Amino acid sequence: MKEYPFTFASLLKQSLSVILATTLLASSASAQGTKKAAKDAPVFSQFSYKGDDKIYQENPLQPDEFYTPILQGCYPDPSITRKGNDYYLVNSSFAMFPGVPIFHSNDLVNWKQIGHVLDRTSQLKVETSGISAGVYAPDIKYNKHNDTFYMITTQFSGGMGNIVVKTKDPAKGWSNPVKLQFNGIDPSLFFEDDGKAYVVHNDAPPKGTEQYEGHRVIKIWEYDVQKDQVVPGTDKIIVNGGTDITQKPIWIEAPHIYKKNNRYYLMCAQGGTGDNHTEVIFSSDKVMGPYVPAKNNPILTQRYFPKNRPNKMDWTGHADLTVGPDGNYYGVFLGIRPNEKDRVNAGRETFILPVDWSGEFPVFENGLVPLKPKLKMPAGVKNQTGQNGFFPNGNFTFTDNFTAKTLDYRWIGMRGPREEFITTSKNGLQITPFAKNIKEVAPISALWHRQQHNHFESTVIIKYAPKSEKDLAGLACYQSEKFNYVLGITKKGNDNYLVLARTEKGNTTVLASEKVDIRKSIQLQVAAQGDDYQFRYSTENQNFKNIGGTVSGDILSTNVAGGFTGSLIGLYATSANDIQP
């Protein structure tokens, strides 16, 4: 089987060097303020995104069913916790700003986004982060002993490393981060019945003992709840390599500890976050181990099935468990839904399955057979997804006229606060351009919405009069700073042009350009049928004209671009344009 195209090992080495080399950059941006829009700033209005995947056409929901994934698009590495009847779920966010989206549910089916955990520049220092650096694998836990929620994560940027933030109410904001004094990634907290706390995480094996590429260990520390630090000298390796080091398992990571019937269970991901991804389980009589792997590992994987299976869902792992309102266990985990060319454009998504823990070890129900898109509703639950403020799934349409006082949480910036470049009014959304373009590893003036389907259509109206060839505004499809498409309005001489450009490995090629009349608003559109993307425009508000023909979505996939994110659709403006008609 092929390995994940952008190896975690290479990124880890790169990111650790960045952490050592980077000083804490104090951003002048304030996440709370908004800049006054420039007089000539482009105005965007009537944004729409419509998904139309075949899998949902062919599998309509019955009244007692709901879809998995529960969060479509780039919402990877889920972690979940419970306080009473309230469930909270968080995801990785990498260099996106704000960071760590957080969702709330009372039933595990219907989810509302209540904000982001890291929403201030004092918490999130990703100004110089590549798209796939930044914030990895957050873990959220509720500690009943002090009625406090914790989010612990690794931030590969700004000299942060492993950090923890806290709150009494996840909907009302989180503390500034406390830097933790240990190396490695994927930290997770465990609170014992007596209030004692522990941290488990992935780390490198002791110096000189690495046996193969991808050899990692799971380490545990005692955690001082008063000081919010690990207790020096208490660290212990509880898993070396994985379930069976003689088989050279790679990337044992994403550990979580659970307690059931006075035994401790350590659940981890193994095999890397690609084709070989699995979830495995260990148990022990003591929280500090020794931990023994279950004989029936893995407990969740899609690695054994034909590559050309219909309605393929794959790469499952990086899971977390909770007890549902019905008293049964459930597990959230990441997975993908590749397109017809087996490319991953939408990114790693959040799935859910019931978990059978009637025996000694938990097993994901139907997690060892090809995944199905529908699940039975827990007893007494009504499916409200896409209604009453709950997140949609399946095939859905999202529209935004940008007239609300607050921006929808689905809109994100890149490496810096959205509030530094956006202004909303009755006319729509104004973006004040930065003197940075889409290819730079810096905060850019673009507002992003995740691609959540393989088949979709997204449209926006733009009103814009560029003043020079350095000015450009329009639509962008963005896998990273080195792999993206831009459909934008710019100027050449006395004429205005609509230009389509493809950037691959940082090199930009202009695919098409046409003169346009900017005296009226212009509609811009991108539509994808799997790997086939088309960019279109209309000056009549009805008949769209294709520009550039049909282009490949290959550069918007992780297969080609590498990295750990999904493709983003953006409203983009720059005063440092280098794309010429």
C-alpha cells in the first residue's frame, strides 16, 4: 500500500526546527477589532455553496437514520468529552485562524459550532506557519473534580510546542495557553477517580534506540493540576513501537486513556494517517502500566479492502470514545471520502460509529467492514442536521449574504484574524487587501470555506475596480500556499481582465484571461465533478461562461500537494498580485 504522500516524520523534523528557530512573534493584529475598509476594497455578496455527491443521492435518509461523517470537509483528528448531557467535540486546524473549531451536541447526531478554542493572537501564533503546520490533534477533557474543561494540543509554530488552555464554559472563551515542558506530539489528559491527573503523548524513542523509520513510543506523565505542568521525573514509556514491535509498526500516536470496571484502557492510532491507518487498544491494571495489547487488534480500520470498492471511505483512525445518552459507547474518528480518481480533495473528516464494549475490549461496530454512509439514530433522537442552527451533512446548500453582525463560524482566515481585513455591511463583505499574495507564508486577506463534497458548485458576486496590475480579487481554491487556483479580476494597462491561474509547487501558470466590463457586478463560480473542475463567470446574473476549460483538481488533493488539510474555497484579495493576463 502507498504511504501518505506527505510523511508526518518529515513534517515533524521540519516543524521542530521551526519551533527552535522561531521567536514568539507578537502580532499587531487584534482578533477583536476590525479595520476600516479601504475605499476601493472589493465587495463580495450572495455566496453559495451546494454539494451534490452521488453517495447521498443513492442513500437517502429514512426518519430513523443519520449520515456519517457528521462533519464533512477538513475536520480531522476529532476529540470528544461529556459533561452531563452536553457533548463537546474539537478538531485540528493547522494554520487556519481562528483555530480548533469546537462543536456542541446533546445527542451525538445534531451538532452546533459554538466557536473556536484558539481565537486570539495570544493563543494562536501561526503567522509564519505553512498550511500543514500550526495546531495538531487537540484533546478536550472535562475534569469533574474542578468543573473545568481542558484543551491540550501541539502547536508547531511561534515557539509554542505542547500547550494547554482551560475554561469553565466552552462557549465563553478559553484561557491563554500554558506551555508544557515535554516534547513529542498528540498529548491527551486523563483524570483519575480520585482527582489525580496524567498526560499521555507520542514521543521519539530514547536516543540511540530507534529501530526503524516511524518507530515512536507512547509516554505517560503525572500531571500537576494546580500548576498545569507535568511532574518532572515521572515520565514512563508505556508502549514501545506499537502493538508488536517485531512487526515494525509505524506512528503509534493519538493516545487516550479510559477507565472501565477498574481497568485502564489505552487507545491509540497506528500505521500513519493514510492507507494503513488503524485504531488499536491496550489494557492494564494500573494507569502507569504495563499496558498489554488486545489480541483482536485493530478495533477499527479500512486498510484490508479493495481499493476500487464503491462509495469508498478510508483512512479511518485517530479515534476518541464517549458514552452516549442511551448509555452505549460511541467513537468519533477521522476518515476520508476520495473522489473517482481516488484523490483526497475534501480532506479528512469526522465520522462516528457505535462501539460495542460488552466484552473486555471495545470494538467499533461495523468498523472492520467497508463503512456505510448511514447509521441508525440513537433512541429518542430526532435528526435536525441543517436545521435550527445545527451543522448540515449529506448534500446541502450553504448561503451567506454577509449581512449578519457576526460572521458564520464556518468562515476562517489563514495565519491571522479575519477581523484584520473584513468589514460587513448591507452591501456585503468588503475585503481590504493585504500586500501579500496567496503564495506567501504569511497572513493573507482571504476568507475560506471548506470544500465538503467531491461534487459541488460555489458562486459569489463581486463588485471590484482594480487600480493597477498589483490589485486582484476573486475566487480561489486552495490546498496550500504552493498548490492552488485563482480566478480573479485584475488590471493591465487601461483594461480590466478576468484571469485564471494554476499554481503547482509554487510555480504559477496563467491558463486563461478575458477582458471584462467591471461597471456591473460579476458572478464568479467554481464547480467540481470529482477531479474535473470548471471556473466560470457571468456578467448577466444568469448565463455562465466557462474560462480555461476543464482543469484537473489534482493540485487540490493531498495525493499531489501533500499535507494534512482539505481544499478550501476562498474570497480573496491582494495588493501584491503577480498574476498577469
